[in-house]
Amino acid sequence: MAEIIHPTAHPSYESHRAAMEAAMLHRLGLAETMLRERAHLSNIETIRQEVMNEFDIVLTQMPYVGGAASRMSDFFMRLLGFMAISRVLRRHGVELSVIGDIERETYQAQLLSVPEAERMASGQQFMSAENQALLREQAAQSATENHQQEFPQDFVYDFVAPGPGDNFEFGINYKACGFCKFAACHGDKEILPNICGLDFVAYAARGIHLERTQTLAGGASHCDFRFSKLPAN
């Protein structure tokens, strides 16, 4: 009898499994009241176990895009777990809009549990001239033929400098989206917009204003991210 070989996560992600699982369990704890009151689910422990089982599957599906050398690896590790939550809640008949609200509010609560000084320092680093230089470099790299052949599931993007009259500090135009590619491969297209909605709270928690008028998931030619600092309270 042939041995059944089960898929495994890429070693780069496997090395972060414990931290990702802890983050998932934290989210599910924060979501418990919303799952009861908005999704009308009572078997919360069963839901939690189903989500963690689904996360194991997502982890094996997560595309490798360069590990620590690529800034997008962190995006996959932080956000693809929401695919597992969405899949399970859809199976239980929860409406997409409700899933989106639960995920967005849960993620916001999780982000805001980090001390404000730490969050603001992270935002300042993201907006810094040094990071903008790195973004320019990685954007150029993402568009090369060699990179796209080596990491076909990665994002492809351009760095955007402000022009006369623009009121943003810099921008990124994503011309190909790793989450869109993932959703297309694994049948997650209907839940993809909920993942897009997480971007606004992720940046706001670090003191950054994100303006975006279109997305690839919504059928546009690119996602137009524009960043500026939020005014101090």
C-alpha cells in the first residue's frame, strides 16, 4: 500500500507556527462575543477547533515568497489566517458582511492590545525615508522577470512618489496581489474583500492614514494605496 504523504508548510512558515497559532487563538478569544451575538453561533469551542484545523490547511497552502528577504512574507503570515476564519464561518452559514465586521473589529482589538508607543514607533518606521527607500528597491525587484518566475504567487507593485498637489507622502500601486492569487487557487474569491478591509485598521493602529479608491479584488487594474500620517490626538 502506497504511503500517504500529507502536505506540509514551508519551513519558513513552520518556524513561525507557534506565534501564528497564538495570534489565531487570541483573535478567536476576542471574537467570541461577536460570534454569539452577531453570527448567532453557540458552539464556540467547536468553531474554535474547526478554525484551528482549517488554519493548519491554510498554512500548507501559504505560498513562499522569499521569507525574511521579502516584506510580503509578513503580510501572508499576519493575514492569511483570516481565510481560515472566513471559510469556517461560511460553512456555518454566516453572511459575508457579518464575517467582515467580525474580522475587522477583532483585528482592530488585537492590534490595539499592543502598547501605543510600540505601535506609533512601528508607524514612524514605516513612513521613514529609510523604509521608503527599501520599498522602492523591493518594488523594482518584484517586477523583474526573474523574481516573478521564482515567486509566481508574490505581489507585484510600484512605488508611487507624490506629485504637485498630492496630499499623501508616498503610495504603492499593487499590480498583482498575492491574496488574489491565493483566493483564485483555493476557491476563496468571495471572502477576499474581507481581507482587503483589514488594511485600513492595520495602518490606522500605527498612526497611518490609508486612502484607497480601488482594488484588484474589486476588478480594478491595480490597488492604489496612498499613505500619510494621521493627525496627532
